[in-house]
Amino acid sequence: MATLTIRKLDDSVKSKLRVRAAENGRSMEEEVRAILEKSLTTAPSAPRGNMAERIRRRFEPLGGVELDIPPRTGDRPLVDFSGPEFGAYDDEP
């Protein structure tokens, strides 16, 4: 069996570990072994994917919404920014 020493462990973490070990009826050393064993022997969770995929998975069971997309019409006319309300003056070239 191997021995592991953990240095610079925050006092609050050690305190929480002591409480957790007492709640489970184990020594702190046993509790740490149980925590490590459980975290390293359970199957890793599937990759979560990006945000869009997670949102889709959450709402997909609720059903989708079909939207009618209006057809595109011709080009829009260009906007004329040459008027005085846009800061242009008659004496500018």
C-alpha cells in the first residue's frame, strides 16, 4: 500500500473533512480513502457539450416551434445620409 502526504491543506477543508468523517463513522484517513476511491472508480460523466447543445437537449422534449419565414423581397433602397439632420452641409464637397 502507498502512503500519501497532503501539504498546505486549508484548515477549513480539514475541518469539513473531520465533520464528514465523523458523520460517516470513519477516521479522517478512511474518509479520504473513500472519497478518492469513489471519485476515481465512478465512470466519468459524458462531455457536456457547448451551451447551444445543452439548451437544445433541455427543451427538445417539449417540442419545437415552427415559424413561417417570410420570403425575401427585392433589395432595400439605400439610405441617404447627405441631409443636414445627419451633419452634412451644402457647402461640403
